[in-house]
Amino acid sequence: MACGLAGRDHGRPKRYHYRPRHRLDTRRAGLLGSAVSRQPAGKARESLVAVPKRRHSNARTGSRRAHDRKKPKQLFFCPKCSTALPSHVVCPKCGYYMGRVVVEVEE
């Protein structure tokens, strides 16, 4: 506990505030049977849900999504028959993989 700052946020703005979660509707709770225990309205246990304090700006959203685009397939060429195919796949034309013939291909 140096300087009495243990457990404090050190002046940083908080991202989320917490609000109570809504109680289950009593009609739905009745349909679920014994899975949900029905408690009196005042005795209901409330849990907290994190809610963002502020909206993300368009720039922040765009920077987060900058790497979400579709990327082209990584292709390489078979050294034996020079067919383009994905990496770590047996060549469907000649059956060649990792320097040897793995699958016998009928011609």
C-alpha cells in the first residue's frame, strides 16, 4: 500500500458503469418450472451488467475492423506438376506431398 493508492484507478476514466440486470418476468419463470426458483419481488437477487459509458467513435470502430477484411487464399505451386493449390494439401493431379508421392492417382 505505497502512498495509499491501493485499489484506486489512478485518475483514469472508467470505461463501463454497472447497472442491475432485469429480473426475470414472473410469467416466464412460471413456465420454466423448477429450473428457476420464484422469489418475492423484494428478495430477488440482482446481478450487475457492464454497460459502456460512451459510444465508440467511427474512427475507433474502423481501426478495430481494419484487419477483418477477407484475405486471398495462400497458394503455392506443386514442384512436380506446377499446379496451384493451398499449402499443406496433397496435389490432386499427381498425389505429390512433402517431397514424395503419397496418393496413387489414376490417369
